[in-house]
Amino acid sequence: MKIVNRIRELRLSRGMAQTELAEKINSTPQKLSFLESGHVQISSSIDVERLSEVLDEPITRIFFIVN
């Protein structure tokens, strides 16, 4: 199983640049880029609750498991 995310899709649909979203969630554009591309799993360096607030989506609509 793999955890995938819709961060990029949701960010773009809200007209946000990576730098803008990274700043709003107190992260870096590099960490956000790696997370969006699936190269990095969720870690304590990304506040998923804050990400959910900023994107105005429940966590379960941002991250989900696929086989």
C-alpha cells in the first residue's frame, strides 16, 4: 500500500504557488515539492492539520491509501 496525496492539485486549484503554500504551513518549498511528488512521506516537519486548514479540505481528502 502507498499513501498518495492531492496537495499539488488542491494548491493549484486555489491559485497558490508552492512558495506561498509552504510559507503558510511553516515549511519550505523544497519539502513541499518532495511531498507533492510522493518522494517524501508525511513527517513531523509538515503540519498536516495546518495544511488541511490552509487548503480548506479535510485531511482524508488530501491524503489517502492506494494498493
